[in-house]
Amino acid sequence: MNNNIKKIGSLLLVAIIGGLVALGLNKLVVPKSNETSEFFELHQNAKFTLAERMADTTLGGNFVLVSEVATPAVVHIKTMISSSNQMRQINPFEDFFGPGFGMPDQGPREASGSGVVIHSDGYIVTNNHVVEAADKVEVILNDKRSYIAEVLGVDPETDLALLKIEEENLPYLNLGNSDDLKIGEWVVAVGNPFNLTSTVTAGIVSAKGRNINLLRQQGGEYAIENFIQTDAAVNPGNSGGALVNTRGELIGINTAIASKTGSYSGYSFAIPINLAKKIITDLKDYGEVKRAILGVRIQDITQDLADEKGLKSLNGVFIPDVTDGGSADKAGVKSGDVILKIDDVFVNKSSDLQEQISQYHPGDKVSITLLRDNQEKVIEAELLSKTGEKEIVNDVNREETKVLGAEIENISRDERLALKIRHGVKITKLGNGQLKSKGIPSGFVITHIDKMPMYSTSDVRKALKDKTGAILIEGVRENGDEEAYAIRIE
């Protein structure tokens, strides 16, 4: 009797413990629906990060919350490329997306890709090859709202571009730290493959620091490749989309796939966000990248090279040559040195060294740990620009928003809807010039110049650049009345 009671008690205890364990696991793996909703709203208001909700790494395989954060911040990009621009457009991605991908045809071509909102005021990062040579760039949000984007700047050396749309309070992704990524870590890719909008795929980080010689093949003297390799499914149209970690942070911009067919074959490559951060900031502030140069030739260390040079370790990056008068030369770096660290970051591949230097501006000072005659040495170098300058030269034309004596700006979607127009550029201030002399009022929205549609301020500047003689300007007044003006440019 007592033995039976003990057995029953033991079974009950096991059942209770099992139930508690199951309940605990369920709470770990299955998020509450109301928490998901609350999280999404707070993220859009930029008051919350997924890291606070998903601190436990056991949630790595559950991508529901990650998808709810990332999907609204990833946009669909459509571009229109004229026949003349297609002839000028290079095709560096044919080896990765298949023969003939992106090649010109007989008429205007429409292409598509993806982009990531990185600021609530409408700043979007994408690939340069997504918007290259485009006459019109359309951004379609996850909620189907559509905008004409301004291309603020591009950088072919890293295949990045920064766009801007006139909108506020957009959902966006917080930037993570791609240096912290681990091989085997779960990641999520979000984009618009084959025009299938808002597509989410998952995989793991397969490798880091991949140099696939994609950009340098196109003659990029300062091309930087230090890709994150993943096995998340990425296809044509995913370019410029988000690679996100399980904390909902943007850690890469999807760029290329390894494929002989044009479709996903197992591996994809993303630009690390730590490399992109500085590029994006420069494009926003200067319209171009202010690139710092160390002034060395670099070479990965192999066993054969180590044996040849008498190196006791395979760590670091070998320096076969130093540029006379460059940053490294002035700091005391010599041919035959091995660079081990830039500041506190170890560099074991050429791509590692390139990425670390790319995060600095001309005039910045860096600490270089190097190996010379198998002895460690630390020196300080002041980085220079490619033209040998120590300071950032801001050669952006601050008058670029002025045309014919008037200041212009892109209009918002609400303004377009109110005026019942699909595109246009607004005159915000009139100074002395042809527009004022012809009686064109402040607030007038230019929709066409010589019958060509105007989508952004850059379109207006292009249309009027080096223009002489008579031109026709069409548009609408603030009250919606349509007007046309013929002016002459001497």
C-alpha cells in the first residue's frame, strides 16, 4: 500500500515537473499575440528595440517578431531606364544573376529591387546597381503608398546608394553591429524577389569577410568587398534589401548571389552594415564618399608566403609595398611589415583591413599594430584622402537647389494628392531671375519642362543644365490651376 502511494506520488511529481517544463518552453518559444502587436506599434514610434524583447538566444529559430519589425521597413524600388542610359550602364552582376541579366533592350526598361528605410524621415539605403542610370526611381512602401525618390548619392566602390522620399514617421530598422556576427548565427533576408513584395527568408551566416572580386572587376580602384555570406534564399529583386539578425537589427544590405542560372543556388552575399554606416553618412552629408586612404598594397598571408618571408604566424595582412608620401609611409610603415590590428580590431584578411580603414575620414588618426622582424610594434597614422589631403574638402554645391534664381524642393505625397498631380517640384522662394521676371509665383509646382516630367529637384537641374534658347515650363499653382510659361535662357 505504502509502495503504491509512493509510486503514485512519484508519477504525480514527474507529471507536474513535466507540465511546468512544457509550459516554460511554450513561453520561451511562442510569443504572446498581444506582445507582438505592442512591440510592432512601439517600434514604429522608435521607442523600442527587438533586443529588449528577444534577449534570450533560444528564440533564434522563431522569426515572427523579426519579420513584423523588418517587413514594414523594407521597400520595393522600381526604376525606369531610358535606352540611352542602358547603353551606358555596366553589368557587373551578370556572373551572379545569369547571362544577359540587366542587358539593354530596344526601348525604355523597367527594373526593380529593394531598399531599407533607415530613418523615419524617409532616408532609404539600397544598392548602387539598383538605381544606376535610372531616369526615374519609384519607392513603394509595404502599405502600398508610392513616392518618387531623390537619389542623394551613390558609391560604386561599395555598391551603395542613398535615397530620400518626402514623408515622415516611417517605420525603420535600427542598425546593428555586423562585427559581432558569428558564423552559424540565424539571419533573415527581406526583399522583393521576382517582384514578389515583402518576402522573408531565413538562413545562417555561412562566412564573413568574403571577397568575391565583383566590384574590382569593373575597374573600381578603391572597391571594398567584405561580404557577409549566408544561405538565406536571395534572388533577383532582393538587391538592396535587408539582412536582419534575430534582434531585429539591420546588419547587412543584400547585394549578390553566387549563381550560373540567375536564381538562388545556395549562397548570397550582403554588405556589412558597419561598412555601410560611414558610406551612408557621407552620401547624406556630402553627396559623395570622403574616402580615407592608408597608402599600402596588401596581400593575404598564405603558408607559402609565410615560408617565403620567414613569418612565424599566418595572422595579419602582409604589406608588399608602401606608397611614397602616403599615410602609411609618413607613419613609418615599411614594405614587408604585417598589419595585425587597426585600433583594437584584428585584421586577418585584406578585406578586413579595407573595411576598417573605410570607416574613417581623411584627417582621422588610427593606431596600427604591426609585426616587423617578428616583433610587434604600434604606430599612429594620420589618414589622407586619395588626393593626399588631411581634411575633408566639401565641394558640394550648396546652390544646387536653386535654378534660374529660384529655390526648389521636392513635394510630399500629400501635396501631390491635394493638387491631383502625379509628380512635380515646388518653387519655395523666388529671387531675381527668369522665373520671377515671367511672373511665375512662389509655390508654383513645375510638372514638366519641355514636355518632360519632373519627379525631383535633380530632374529640374538636369533639364536646365547648359540649356539655351526657349523652354516651356508647365505646372500648377497652389490653388490647383494649371499654367504654362515660355521663357528664354540666354
